Amino acid sequence: MNKNKIVVVTVFLILAVIFVVTTCFRGNKKAKIENLPPGTHAVSVVDIIHTTNYTYLEVEENDKKFWIAVVKRDAKKGDLVYYTKSFEMNNFVSKELNRTFPTVFFVQDPSDKLVAADNPAPQVMPARQAANTRRTDIAVKTPNGAITIADLYKNRDVWSGKMVSIRGEIVRYNFQIMNKNWVHIQDGTDFSGKFDLAITTMDSLAIGQTVTFKGVIALDKDFGAGYFYDIIMEDAKASEIIR
């Protein structure tokens, strides 16, 4: 066999190997997406937008593109993201991006790995109040019949066990932990360094919304594992939601 034929055969074999390896890789990736436990999504990242609290991901699933939002995280195009828990928001306005998403799914359990259906990821408690930083750009107008966060902390004993209304901007949100949604709001007021209120609710909400909450005030609530709230509003109902 002359040199030219040897070169041609060698090139052909190399191309054949590359084709087989690429085909196998694509086949395995497709199998990962198709062979999923019921209720599990596997999406491929197409585009990425980072904000202060969230990472918005344009993703593709079964040839359909849509947007999801996750708590801020590293991501790159082509990543596979798995999830089982999400809620849909229509005509969602991101103030930070000055953009309206016709539909966005807020994902609560994004993962780089597939979690077995019979071995779900354990629930964790929401972050403590102290982890929040005061937002100096928030100045919420208090509606009639409502109180401010400063009023609440200043007169905590007066409001203990009482049903109150309070309005603020959501600065932190955790979905379905201990069968509740956990919200932190600020309204721009402050009493002795206290500016943030934790709230539990069953309503589906999102960071950046301004909401009036009505619920019962509890003091010195200890959920264990070091998660202690000196003031918390429990089982609140949300109304007058501004996105």
C-alpha cells in the first residue's frame, strides 16, 4: 500500500472514530433526558442572565424553549439542569432587568445531577433574618389599617398574637419548605437595627414584588437547628401584589 492510500485510510479511520464517539455521547445525553422519574425535568441551558438574587436561564426541553429562574448560581450554555419543583408566573416584571417575561418558571430545587425519585433532596430551613442586608432603595407607602416594620418591632409585645397587616417588598423567598412558603420583606423603616420581617404563607410569590400581608404575629419562635425568629408573621395571606 502506497503512502497516499495509507494517509487516506488513516484519515478515514480517525473520522469514523470521532463520528462513533460523538454519536454515543449524543445518544447518552438524550437518554438522560428521556429516561427520567415521573415529574422530573431535564433542561439544557441556552442563555443566561444574572441579577442580584436570581439567575434567569433560557432553557430547552423536548425542542421547546422557555425561561426558568433559580436562586443565583453559576451556569454556562449547554449545562443540563434537573428539577422537580417549580411554579409558573405569567407576565412577570423584573424591575432590575426592566424586562417582562411572558412566562417564567421559578425553580426551587435545581440540580446538576439527577436525584432519584425514592431519595429526594432533604428540605432545609430558610436563611436566617440576620443574613439579609438592609435595602436603602426601598420606601413602601403604608396603606390604611396597616403598620410598618418599625412599628412592629417597637411595639412587639402589643402585637404578639394579634392579626396585623403590613406591606413591604419581598427581598427573599423560599418555596415549600416544611410545607410553607417563606418570605422576607422590607419596607424602608427601621427600629434599633431591625428592618426585615420573616413571613410564612401558602401564596406563590416572587422576589421584587411589593405585597400587603395579613397574618398573626408570633414572638421568639424557635424552629430548631439554630433558626430562631424574634418576630415572625405566620400563615399570612397576600394581597395588593405589585410586580
